[in-house]
Amino acid sequence: MTSHQSTQTMKPATAAKKLGVYLEATPADFQEGVVSRAELNELQANPPQWLQDLRRNGPHPRPVVAAKLGVSIAGLARGGVTEALTTEEIETLKQESPEWLVRERATQAEVRKEAARIKKKHAERND
């Protein structure tokens, strides 16, 4: 008996998420096709120019925008940021430092501090 292994594929939205890029900014052939696991691995190992440009300049998806600003995705929404932003727009926001961004960064810092405290407490309990 021979084993037949099927090629694992994913939707373009899933591949874009794994690549950390905004789907609507990708080339049409990427958006309209399916991506195999091998193709995804190749894109990650040897990104084509369009992927390098998207990663560098954007527009970036909300998880990337949130990470670059040091806030949560919910914090972005509370701040009124619902669209993808370019690197330039993110840098402008950082420089302007609106009140909502300062508040959300402080909130995120508290969340991280609390998570670290809980992790330390669990580690001490397990020792």
C-alpha cells in the first residue's frame, strides 16, 4: 500500500496573517490563490520584494500596528484606530503621542507587570 500525502494549503488571509502583512495590500495573485505550506515556507525564507516592502512600509495589520505602538488591539480600537496604518503613520502617532496612546501604553505596561507577577508566583509555588 502506498501512502498518498495531500498538499496542505491555506487561504490567502491565513497566509497573510502568518506573514504579518495586510491582505488587501498584497498582490492580486496572492489574494486570489491558495498558498501551500511549502510556498509559505519559501515566502518566509526568501521574501520577494513586495513582501519586504510591505513589512517595511505597510500598511500593517492591526496586530502589527498594536505591537509597534506598544498597546493591545483593543487599545487601538478604544483610540479610534480601526484601519491598517503605514510605518510613517505609526511613527507620526508615536511622535504626536496623543492622550489615548499614553493611556493605552500605561495600561499595557500594567498588564505585562501583572502577568509577570502571576508567572513568578506560579513558579515559586511549583518549586
